[in-house]
Amino acid sequence: MELAELHALNADLHCHSTVSDGWLEPADVVRRAKANGVELLALTDHDELGGLAVAAATASELGLRFIPGVEVSVSFADETIHIVGLGIDPQNSGIVAGLRQIRSGRDARAVRIGEALAAAGIGGALEGARRFARNPALVSRAHFARHLVASGVMPDVRTVFDHYLVRGKPGFVEHEWASLEDAVGWIVGAGGIAVVAHPARYRLSNADMGRLLDRFVAAGGEAIEVVSGAHSEDEMRRFATVARQRGLLASRASDFHGEKESPVDVGRCNPLPPDLTPVWSRFI
């Protein structure tokens, strides 16, 4: 397929279901994507592979090309970084064991977030968050945020994060995720391509971003999300330049979680700059 044809493909390679912190069941994410004109979809739940079989089966029924994926949580420079894996084998023992290890610490983190919020005068937050989590093994900050919105503490999820759940705020707790090298190694070992997710979201200096990308490439990473639902126009231009300078494949992603929470619907993100090589060229 020619580069122009690849760019014309409506590919969305990062979205979430109820298996992690999305609002829709895996099959419903796929149905929404199809209805929105998506031609190539990856489901990338946080540290979880449990929705891939249903999503793949639904995509097959609908005639939608599907890529099995995951979004792996990584600790780097006092930030939580997310690395998307595309085209992975969900049965690969290395990635299955690695993700299990990450999830094993999530429940303890959720308890500590609940305790921190209680100390800030917000009681019952853990129980409330668990009511929003369809997967009891994966209670995330998003579930706490949804509970606080539903309780009338804050008007929306973004405001909850800004006031309570990011570094320096009352509900933030330190947590050690996977190393960058482990995350990329699990993805590559499972036959996949590692992608730096929504790079503009990280509070990294230019020097730290450079170190992140150096280590990412050295570990076997190959791509970066240039277009993301979390990126402004200026940020997309910035990371298009990064992709060109470092010879990285470019990904396009809504990072869709739900209609009321996500700024961009699945399949409705901006196109990639025409000179970049889409990461999906490796799957078509």
C-alpha cells in the first residue's frame, strides 16, 4: 500500500474498555469504532489483555481490521509514562507475567489513594471508586475521579485530577510501575511494536524527554503517538518533528475512554502529517 493510501486509512490505535478505565464493554468499543468509520482499531487497556478476545471476535464479525494491544504503566523520572504495545500476542508468557506483576500492586495503591483522600476530608472514596470499576483487579485514578464527580465534589474528571490526583495534590500517592526497558521488552518479546503514548502529557523537561526517547529506542521501541486526543495542534507539530528527527514511526490515537470524558471520539482524531510513516504500515 502506498504512503498516501496508508494515511487515508482511518486508524485508531489507542482506546480503552471497561476491562481497564473505559466506560464501554470491549465489544461496544468495537461497535462504536465501526459506526464512526474506523478501518483499523487497536484496543489498548491499561496493563490488561482481558478484553482482546471479545474485541477481536466482534471486529471479525463486523469486518473491521483489529490489532491486539495494551498500554503498559512505566515509572520514569518521577512520572508515570505509558507505553502502548501494538500487534502483541496476548498468549505470550512474558507479557502475561509482566502485566500480572504490575496489576498486583494496583490494589494496594488504590487503598493508599483512599486513605489519602480520607485524610483530606473525602471519606468513602475507595468504596466509591470500586463501584465504578468493572474489573475489580484494576481500580485506577480515573475510577476515583468518577466517584468524586458523581458525589458532587468536583464538576468533571479533569478537575478532580488537577485538584486531587496529580503529584503534589492530596490524593496522589507514589507508586513504582514497570521499568521502561521491561515494558518495551515485554512488548517486543510478544511480537509487538512499542509506542510512546501521548508524549505531551508528561511533565518532563526537554532533557528528560530526550533521555526517555534515547532509552526507549535503545530498548527496541519504534514509534510515538504524534496524533492523540490529548494533544493540541502545537503539540502534534512538536512530536511530528520528534518523529522525523529520530526516525520513529508515527501513531494516531483518540485515547478514547467514554463519550462524556474524552475530548476526541474513537476514530475522530486528526490525520497524521503526510510525510510521516504510519506505524500501521507494519500491519497492513
